[in-house]
Amino acid sequence: MPGLFESCDQMKRRMDEAEQVFYEVQERDDRPDFYEEVKPFVDKVKGEADVWKEEASAWVQTTSYPYLHESQMEDTYDNIMNASLQAYQRTTKEKQFKETLQAVEFILNSIQTQLKQES
């Protein structure tokens, strides 16, 4: 399923962007403009995450890999969306934010590893 593999790569890139935004926002004196910065990024991530979630959910129902489940796809989608928004909040704690990114990356890497083995 090359579409899902590429979607995982895209989500990794978006989470890298979110991490970069997080550190930039922490250094700023002003608050990010919601309509100029936050909303466009979150909307872009949502569009791509919706595609990823649909592909991942379809794949997880057909794979024989026993360690990934539908609930993990839901949780990962939620984590992707939360991270894309929390990156812009100065009150976001670094430890929690990084743990969220690591959880997302773990699932994305697990999917890609299994896809490679299946092909």
C-alpha cells in the first residue's frame, strides 16, 4: 500500500514542522496570529491527517500484524491534531509535547516497517 507509506512520511514531516514551530513560539515575545499562522497550519495537517487516518484504518483491518489496532490509529490521529495545535501554545510543556511526537512517530514507523515486510 504505497499510499499509506507516503502518508506516514507526510505525517512525519508535519510533526517535524510542528516541533520546529513549538520551539520558535517558545522564543517569541508575541503570540502567534490565529488566522495567519495557527489555522492555516492546523487545516493543512487536518486535511493530510484525514487521508492518513482513512488509509491507516483500512490497512489495519486487513493486515495480519497483531500489534497495531484501530484504536491506535484513532489515538495517533488525535495526537497528530493535538500536536499541530499545541505547537502554537506557549503554555505547552516541552516534555508532554515531545512525548506526543514520539508516540506518533512510533506508530508511523511501526506501520512503515510492517508495510515493507508485506511487500
